[in-house]
Amino acid sequence: MKQYKKDFIHFMIEAGVLVFGDFTTKSGRKTPFFINAGNYKTGEHLSRLGDFYAEAIDENFSDFNILYGPAYKGIPLAVTTTISLNKLKNRNVAFCSNRKEVKDHGDTGILLGSKLKDGDKLLIIEDVTTAGTSIYENMPIIKAQGDVDVLGLIISVDRMEKGLGDRSAFSELKDKFGFKPCSIVTMEEVVQYLHNREIDGQIIIDDKMKSKIDEYYSIYGASK
């Protein structure tokens, strides 16, 4: 596993974003882990988060000029990651986002940041993807701007679990739109790295927690 992935797992735990216990998701699933991206709250958090996204993007995507963050959570992600790409990788890309309401004065239109035009190559950035709702909402907005090529989607953690069917939202989006979906880490990588590993004097995933996670994925794990 690449070092930046290991560092990102530590970072999520430190920030209180990745936690283990007994939780209930919005869909009613009982889950032994929870990813709360809302706990990225400080300037330091956002700066480091952008750096991790930049590492994953640089490894997986070589040719794009727009980083698109769906409103609202995607806006700070797109901003901090474009800064990190410029700072760490000398890659000067533009950021773009949709507005929830079309602005009819000043800087008018549905988009915030860079405008889209024919020939643009775009990468979408999000925190996590459960059902892919924001992607389905934003693809028509993007395509309405011109002949724009959407190359891929980058998220922080791939939960690797079923959507509405037996496949993950990641796989369904890939089939629907033909772009490449990637994540900084997958839950498989997280579990493999943390199992019986001491972090700041504590075992985060012991054998008992590992059994709970395995049981969860036996029910909700997505088919390939």
C-alpha cells in the first residue's frame, strides 16, 4: 500500500472522520463503521485533505484541466485540491462547481468558478458516493455547457457496498457514464491496514471488530 494511503487512514482517525462502533445509516443499515466527512472542519484539515486528493489524482489521472465539485460539499474539496495540485504536483487546473440556483445578475449562470467550454477535460471530486445521486444530477448540467469530456470521479473512501442492486454505486456510475471512478482508499485497504495495528496506543480494529465488519460485508458487500 502506498504511503499516502496509510497516512490518509491515520488522518481520518485523527480527525474523527472514520469511526468504528454501532451505527445506523440513513438507509437503515446497521453498520460497524461510519465516515463523517463533516468533521473536516479546520484550515489544517482542508489543507491536508487537498494534499491527499492531489496524490490520488496524480497517480490516476494525467490529462484534465477542470476539477468539478458538485455543490455543496464538493466546492471546498475542489478548491483545496486545485491548490494542492498546483503546490505539490505543479499542475495548474481550474475549479468549477454548480450553483443550486441559477444566478441572474453579476457573474450569471449555473456555474461557479471556471466556465465550461468545448474540449474541456473534467474530473469530478466528491467526499463519498453512496447512491451517486449528485452525479446523476450534475451530468446533465455539465453536458449542457458544451462538448465536455468527463474523464472520471475521485472520492475519499470507497465503501465497497451495494447500492440499490447487488453492485456498488461506483460500478453503476462507471457503466452509465463510461468514466473512471477512483478513491484515495477503499474500505478493504482500511480494514487490511488497521486490523490488529496499534494507533496511538489503541487497536482500532481488533478481531471482534473485524468479525463485525466481515459480517456486514457478507450482507452488504457489492459484487464486482
